Amino acid sequence: MTHRRHRLGAALAVFAAAVAAWLPVTSAQAADGPVVHIQLQDDDLGLPVPPTTDDPTMVNWGLRNDGPGTAKDVTISADLSNVIDWVTTDAPVPADHVYTWPARDVPEGDAAGSIIGLSAKPGTPLGTTGTVTLSGTSANGTVVSATAKVTVGTTDLKVNRLAAREGDKPGSTIDTPVTISNVGTLPAHGVRLRMRTTVGLAYAEHYSNCVYSKERADAYGLTEQALCTFDTVVEPGKSYRLDRPVGLDVTDQALFEYFSHEALPLSGGTPPSGTGPALSLVAAGAAATDGTSIDRQHIDADNTADMVAGGATAEGEPGDLVHVTVSLSNEGPGWVGYNASDDQPALLVTVPTGTRAEEIPGSCSVWNKEAQAGTGEQTPGAPQYICNPRPSEFAVGDTRPFEFGLRIRANAATTTGEARATTAYGNTMTFDHTHGNDTAAVTVAVKGGATATPSTSASPSATAAAGTDGNNPRTQTVSGTGGSGSLASTGSSGTVPVAAACGAAALVLGGGVLLLVRRRNRA
């Protein structure tokens, strides 16, 4: 199948990311030898009608070797005899209808596999079903087989698109209509509807045929999932709607929210039985042509959140390395989790004059004023650093601390820098209407030194190129806290984040390359 190498590489990359779990052993294991499992990306395949010859349906498999040791001379075969009368393949198949891939050694862990494409022969009746069995051998171990079900025709469920909303106030309820359409060629014998809401939304009512759970669905924090089961047969070419809108309560902490929904064919299992009324699907005419596999409705509530900069103090003599812990906090009432922007909350730290930053936190990097972004570098000696919290969302009450190690220079006087609540690209957070605590003083008291006088207004110091020697002793030009800001003592700790996850988008690029992506001017 070398002639399909360009498609094979892409498919294997997808499969390698998807494979995570192993299948139970269903055959005898060779004594003391490794056990290799064949794992299918999808074990229930539908072949489009009419056939799509340029993009056949793939039997896509990979391997997992549970050990012990490397499995030698592993060969994998696909037995197509059960479907060969009504499918065509994208590779020559021997007379015995068993296609075999070349032997290779498979080390412990996950390993890439291969693919073979199937298309339905013209005239094959819809609903024709068969199986493709994959099996294998190993010179020193056991290979566990796997079977894929193949059906002529597809069930293709789409849901309605919901328009974005703005201005819903905490305490209000949103009535959300949900519609499911089958644009495939086979009926769905039952449906599972998966709905998710972010932290600031709550389901107004729970239903007996839905299971509710909390989970982290993406980089923007926890969601509440409702997985609802319907035994309704959803016919091809038709649409069905919920017999009532889904009510979403806008809570006091709502700010940047979303509601998502998708429909999946029911695949066995007993429908849940809970409390409350049951949701139902009712016929709603012809299938919509503008649906989508999964829809995410953005809901920006009429609310605010107060992001607060926390300062610090330290004391030492010239030559000492002192530590200051600055912070960024959310005092609510809304939680902060951007779901449509990469301009996330951040803390811009101006190093006090007369000190040199030598220890920089892992989530902080040199600030480049011209690029309006962090450089991704943790080079000591820069005058300013931008700290991008991970995870990027802030629950109400969250505090993220950042500890810097500062070297006091010779002849330094008591000096004050600044911590400023901002965004990753230096923008003002427009949802924050309380700006008196956006800045906080970072003060290093130098024993025996003169006290410098801060200026009346704060202005970030000029940006030095990465690797320059930073803030040399001079008259201090950065003010202390403004308004209700207060000094935080050195070593103050913050609240542990609610959950850990990667950010939704990269905020800085490493390796000395400036992040030149411009900010999305939403906040």
C-alpha cells in the first residue's frame, strides 16, 4: 500500500493521538511473551451511498504492546471475506480475501498501525452489514484480534446552530431550543444528546432521562454535562426537536460562557432513570441543511470581575538575593475564562530600580513593549516580565502567585517597582470596572540606603533587549499602589487553582522568537 503513503501518514497521526486504552485479552497468551492488542479507531463503520470513491471509509488500526518486552515479527491481517461481495478496497486483496501487512517488531507501548479503505459497490442495498476481522501473529508473543462492523449507509446526526448572546443578566434564565436532524441514509435507532455548560450557567431543571456530571471538557475550566437518552427512531431526512426548551440559569458568577450540544446515535445500554420529568423528541419536519455536528453558543453575561494585582516587600543589603512574591487574583463576582479570545489575564511586573531579576518564575517571560507580548524567554536582567497564569481561567477567589529572585545592586537605595493586572498582550480588561487595585507596589528596602521617592504616576520602564543588564540604580520612576491596592508581604501564597489544564491557545513562543500575533481586542 505504498502508493497510499500520503494518506496513511495523516491517518496514523490522528490514530496515535486517539489511542489511549487497551482491550481485554481474548486469546491465550504465549508463555512469558508479550501481548499485542489490535486497536480500532472505529469498530462500527458506515459506507456512504452513493460511494465516495475519492475518500473511502477507513478500517484504521493501531497496536498496543503490553509487554513484557518487544514483540518480534508481528504480522497483521484483515479478513475481508465477510464483506468482499459488496465492497471494493483501495488496495489489491489476495484471492483468499485476506490482506496482510509486512512483519515488524513492536516495542512495548502504543505503536502506529495502518489503514485499508472500503467503499460500497453500486446497487448494494442500504443496511447490508458484515464484519472485517483483524488478527495477527508474533514470533515470541500473542496478538489479540479485533472486529469492525461494516454497514452500507450512514447515520449522520446534526444539531441546530444557536446565535451568540450578549447582555443576559445574572439571575435570568435563557430558554434554549434544541433540534436534531438526520442527514444520513440510515435511521438512528435512538439518540444520545450531549449538552455542556460552563461554570456560570446551570440547568434550570433536571430530567429523568439525563445523567449529569462535572468534567473538564476543554481549556476553559469545568463544565456540567447532561447526557440525555432517547429511544426515538430518528429517520433519515427528518428533524426532531426537544418537546421543551432547555432552561439555562445565568448565575451570579457568569461572565464569558458557552452552551454546547451534539447528537450521537444510541449504541446500546440501558436508558438512565432519574428524578424529574422526561425530555422527549417530537417530529419537526424535514432535516435542516444548515446543521452542524456540534454547536457551541457563546453567551457573554452582563457582569464584571475584579482582577487584583498583589504586591510584595523584601529587605536586604547590597549584594543580597531577595525574594518577592507578586500575585494576580480574581475577587469576582464573575469568574474569568475567555472562550473566544487568546488575550488572557496576566501580570506585568516592573523590576524595582537598583535590583536585577535573577530568578524568574516558569510562567513569566521578558516583556517586549514593541511586540506587546512576552518573548518566551526567561532571561535575567530585563526591566519587565509578563506572567501568564496556567491554567488561564480564574474562579472567584483564585490567586496565582509568582516568586521572583532579585539581586540588590551596589549603591542601591530603597526602591519600588510595580505589579500590574493586565492581559497577555498588555490590554486593559474591560470587564474589570474597578481599576484602583490594578497596580501594586513591589518594594525592596535596602539597609543603610537612602529612600527613593516614587513618582506620582506609574509608567512601565523602557523595554530592554533580552540579555541586557536590566534596571540600573537611578531615581525610582514607578509609583506604588493606587486606590485600594495594598502591599502583600513576601512569600504570600495564593489559592491552588481549581483544576489544571493547558491554555486554549499559546500566549508566548519560546526559543527567543518574539510572539508577533496581535491581540484580539475583546478585553
